[in-house]
Amino acid sequence: MAQKDAEDLRTAMKGFGTDEQALIKICANRTNSQRQQIKAAYVSLYGRDLIADLKSELHGKFEDAMVALFTDPIEYDADQLREAMKGAGTNEDTLIEIIASRPPHILAAVKAKYQQKYQRDLEKDITKETHGTLQHLLISLLQCSRSTNTMPDVVRCGAIAQEIYQAGEAKLGTDASVFNKYFCTLSPSELACVAQQYHKLTGHTILEAIDKEFSGDSKKAFRTIVYATLSPSEYFATRVNDAIKGWGTKDHLLIRILITRDEIDMPQIKQYYKQLYGKDMVQAVKSDISGDYQKLMIELCDH
């Protein structure tokens, strides 16, 4: 399969012009693992680098998406984090999404890849590019010390909910360190239990508490941890909407979500999108972009 796909990709690109439809048909309907095998077969058959050939034949967002498809997911996350911090300014939105939504074993691998590929320490770069509550939160998450407990102690969770309440809504000002401590170390099951106990204690959700106590990027980061931990498919449905709502398209965000979630929960993301926004996600994406880039993205999320 990998050798045949590699041959077909070479046929689609050699000579005058490029058969974009052939590229889309193959690349959007393979897993990332299969695409890595195709990339290796391509080198073996032709002594050429597939990504280099794609870059020479394609352009624009279509090129970006095709290259992303052939990039290992861990390396892709590392690349996205580096891109968010290099040059003037910092894309905190990307930092928050990746660091606050990935499980600890993935984050640990991304840190190692970042160091290996860029000869830079991810934590040091985050420290230089962010500040305050957001910085503390991201650095804590990068310790990858989240519990793996799947059987939470309800009494302990109730006590934690009370502690969070006392650190926030029950006082003037907010002790962000208490939120930081628990949001970065509780397991998904424990965080869900604490959220339930918080609702019992206060009559409203822990997300509402975050909205009251924080603002800006720190609020976004705490919300992302809760949302992406307790309902990841729903969270990524909102990220697709973030990419296409309003004037213009946040193409890098759209590409990242559709490619990184393709093999994880794309059907569930589409269901949540329909529930949240009352329209079909595939059609919404289709109406926002065009050309071969559109065809690839639609094939990817609708196959």
C-alpha cells in the first residue's frame, strides 16, 4: 500500500502541472501512521524528500495543509508552539490550546521533540514569552504531573471544591495559585468530580466561577483545561468555529484542528458543532474557504 501510494504521489507531481485531486484522494484518506510509511517509501523509491516535493509543487494554504498531513503529530505540535513564539509577538491562543488540551504523555513527548528539533528549552521559551498567571499555569502543565487516578474520592473532591471556592468567589480578589495547583494536577476523573461538587456547593458551574475570577488569557487557559478535559470534542468544535467565524479565516487554526483531531473524534466534533451552532460543520467550513485547500479540508473531515 505505502509503495503504491508513493508511486501515485510521484506520478501526480512529476512533469508539467500537478494532479491535485490525486494528492487529495490519497493523503486525506490515510492515517498519519500510513502517511509516515508513504514518506519513507517515497525516499526509498526515488531518493527524494516527499515534503520538499510537495512544497515545490504546491502553494498557499493547500501546501500548508498537505505538509501538516505528512508531519508526525508530536513534531507538528512542537512546530506549532515554536511558530507561536518566534519573531515579534506571541500567539498565546495557540500556546493555550496545545498545552492546556494535550494529555501529559503527549506533552512530555512534545517537550522532548521541541528540544531535539530546535535546540531550545520549551519551558524557558514559555517563561520568556508569557507572564503572570498564564505563565505559571503553562509551566505547571508542562511538568506533566497530572494524576492518572480514575476512581476519585468524592469527599476529597468536595474539600477541593470548597478550597477553590474559598480562593475565589468567597473572597475579595483571587488566589490563582489554588486554581493552578488543582487544575494542573487533578486527573480528568478527579477534575470532573470536583466540578460536580463545586456545582453542588455553589449552584453554578466551575466554568462560571472561572469567568468571574479571571480575565483575558488566564481565563481562556483555565477554561480550556476544564473544557478540553471534561468534553474535548465539544471544546474542539468551538475551536473550529473560532477559525471560521467573522470576517476572514484563521487558516492555521482550522488546519491544526481538522488534522490533529481527524483520527481521534471528528464525528463527535461535528455532532457538537451542530448542537452548538445549529448548522452542519462541513458546510460551514466549505463556505469559508475555497479551491484545492477547500477540497482537502472537506475530504479530511467528511470521509
